[in-house]
Amino acid sequence: MAKDYDVIIVGAGPAGLMAAKTAGENGLKAALLERKIDIADIKRACSMMVVTLTGKYLGERVFLNTRDRRICFPRYGFSVQYDGPHQDFYTWSIYSHKGNKVQLGDYGQNVKKGEAGRISAVYSKGALLQGLLDEACSNHVDIYPGYNVIGCMKEGGSVTVMTREGRSFKGTFVIGADGRSSKLARTLGLNRDRKYFGTATTLGYEMAGVEPPEKYALFQIFLNETPPMRIWMTPRAGRDEHFAMVTSLHPGRDHAAAFKRVTSEGHFAPWFKKAEVKRTLPAVGNMLSHIVDPYKDQVLLVSDAVWCQEAEMTGAVVSGWKAANAVTFALVEGKISREGVAGYLDWWRDEVIKQYDYKDMIGNAVMPYMLNPDEIDFLLGSIKKTLPGMLDPYETPKLVGGALAEIMPMVQKERPEIFQKLGRMRTTPLEVVFGSCMRAGFPTLSLS
Ligand SMILES: Cc1cc2nc3c(=O)[nH]c(=O)nc-3n(C[C@H](O)[C@H](O)[C@H](O)COP(=O)(O)OP(=O)(O)OC[C@H]3O[C@@H](n4cnc5c(N)ncnc54)[C@H](O)[C@@H]3O)c2cc1C
């Protein structure tokens, strides 16, 4: 049995590292357990977009301080070291498989404006994790890489965390930041009331030599595939490369075959004529509703472990920071209880659960389940104006929804069948829309 800690943090993603750094800065005796050996090595697909330099996700507008190499969260009042590259991007194009598109942000004009014209930027997640790790280490956090946590148990006034390697760690509080398939959420029984909508699988390609019409842009492409698949493509920061992710809600789909089809034939093939794949990265994650009450037995769960779908880097860092501060208050006040960590639980209830309906986030994936690729092509080709450029997982879909609403009289007249389907899109429960995904997916990843 290792020495006793004030707090044990499980998972060294952005949330866990931020919680560890903050606990260390506050003077707590903290330990961080992570199953990966190399904490800053990114093994899972990620677009690495900063959410967000525009819009206001969680009421926050992130700033990049390139002079002092920090990422700043002014609303919450903290910043983190970031010694990596970034690459601004200036437009977000949403394409049908035939090449019709809706554009958010005028690329030419925005490039001329420079930083003021960017929609947001991509960064290096590895550099972010390394910066947070360095800060946690310099604040005396004990780091334990290579430990896979299998559960925890409350004993008297403390919690014991057990690992597959046979070692256990004892702490007054535990912060569970073990991601989308959180073992802690499962073993504590906190997933029981969550709604499950499907399992998203992703295959990402890091590539050199891609030649899209705009170099520094976000592309979203609805593929001509049934069941539906999409591609998201972004530039990579600090490298002359792109990252293209093929995603599906049907785990049985062949992502590589779909990627081959779209890159070798049809509208997008010329973009990839000279492309060379450098590395592939997978990702798997369930689409679930939030955990409404993320506290049990002195364990506080944060970020993707409790979020609907995913917290994004911003939500991860903010929730890790909030949780570590709440635990610090509880220890200072001697309230080793739910009441002690109310600062985190109130924030979670009032500023996340009440403000962000999980149905809006999951609803972003509905369109290709209600409309076929040609119908999507018709709609995207009918929105002629350029929309404001913004990267915000909740606000941007509203901009596109508003543009669709403007063309509805025309759609009703020219394509009444699409008009009817769009009407049904608003009223059909998500469980019905995603019924086939739920049958094909792996709820046991998170729920059992
Ligand atoms: C395909 C894809 C694209 C994305 N693109 C973006 C983007 O462009 N911008 C953005 O901001 N966000 C993006 N995200 C979301 C973002 O990656 C997450 O929201 C964020 O990483 C959540 O941080 P976290 O610390 O909660 O979890 P994670 O980053 O998942 O970290 C959890 C950590 O816990 C460890 N762990 C898990 N289980 C155990 C265990 N039992 N014992 C010990 N350690 C354990 C894991 O190894 C991992 O290191 C994307 C996600 C996906 C899947």
C-alpha cells in the first residue's frame, strides 16, 4: 500500500492532468495514475481544434498567448503552459458527396484579416499534455504511468484505488478523469441512468500532400454511404499535413474501404492525388447522455467520463480545474463529503447540465439518418450565402439550422418529400432515429 494522498487522480488526459496540476498548485498531496506509459503520446484520433477561439463554449472564449506560450481561460481565470505549435484556420466547409457546400466564414477575406479572421486554430494535443504534465511535476504531484485502474472502494474516511498491476493507492478523495469509457463510472454504478444512442467509431489519417481548395480550413463531408459515414478534415499544427477522420455510428462499417472510395473517385479524389498517409489513429466512443450526479463515496467524476459524448479540450481542462479546487475547499473546511465538493457539483448542474441539452449535441448527427445523400446534396447546394465563421459545438449548428429555415419555402415547393422529412427530423425521438446504431453498437463499453 502506497502512502496516503489528499487526492488521487485517475487518467492523465487534459482533465486529469489539469486536476493534478491544480491540486499540486494548491499544496495538496496528489497522485496521478495513468494506464499509458508515455502520457504525452497521442494514440487516439483527435482533430485537435481549440474549442474555441470564437463562440462561447461553457461561457468561455479561449485565448492563445503566443508571447508567453500559454493557453488562457479568462472567464475561469487560469492559464496553462503550451509550448507547441498552432495553426489558425479561416473557414468551415460542409460538403455533400457531390461537392455542393455550405461555407461558414469567407476564406479569402478571413485570411486577409489574419488572426482576427480565424474561425479557430488547431494545436498539438501532445504538447498540451506535456505542458500540463511538466506543471504537475513541478508542483510535486506523484505521477504513476503504466497503472490501469480497475476500481475503488471506500473504507472508513478514505478511498482505496486498485490497479490491474496489483498495487493499491489510498486517498481522501478521488477525481475520476478516465475518459469516455470510464471504468470508475461503471464500477460505481453511475452510468445506470444514462441514455445510450450508439457507438461512434473513427479511423483518422495523418497525411502529407493533400490539396484541398483551401489549405487552412475545416472540412466536413457527408459521404455517399449507407449506413451514413462522414469525414472531418483539418490541417495539423506545425506540420505541412492534414488529418482526415472517417466516422461512423455503425461499428461494423469498413472505414478504410470508404476512405479509399472517396479519395480515389468522385468530387474529392483530386484533393488526395498526391496524398501520402503517414500514420493512422483510431477512436471508439459511446454516445451517451450526461451523468447527472457525478459524485459517490468521495469520488468525483469529470470531463468525458460524465459528459454527453465529449467535453472537448476546453470542457476537460475547466472541469479538471473545478474539481481539484472543490476538493481543496473540502479538505480546508474539513468537509469530506458531498457538501464539501459542492463548488464542483453546483457548477456541473447549473452551468453544464442545465445549459447544454445532450439532445442538441447528439442531434448534430441526425441529418444523414433522416435524409439520403442526394437530399443532403440538394439542401447544401441551395444555401447560397456564406454563414458567419464560428467553431462552437452548440452555436454553429444553430447557424446552419437558421440558414435551412430560410430556404424552407423553396424546399416545400420544389422538394416536398424533403420538406416532410425535415419536419419529421424535429419531432422523431433520438432513440428512433438512432435505433439501428443502438442495435449495432457496444453499450457494454460504458454501461455494464
Ligand atoms: C475522434 C475525436 C476527435 C476529437 N476532436 C476534438 C477536437 O478537435 N477538439 C477538442 O477540443 N476535442 C476533441 N475531441 C474530444 C477530446 O479529445 C476529449 O473531450 C478530451 O480528450 C477529454 O479529456 P479527458 O481527460 O476527459 O479524457 P481523455 O483525453 O480520454 O483521457 C483519459 C485518460 O485516462 C486514461 N485511462 C482510461 N481508463 C483508465 C484506467 N482504467 N486506468 C488508468 N488510466 C485510464 C486514458 O489512457 C487517458 O489518458 C475529440 C474526440 C474524439 C474521439
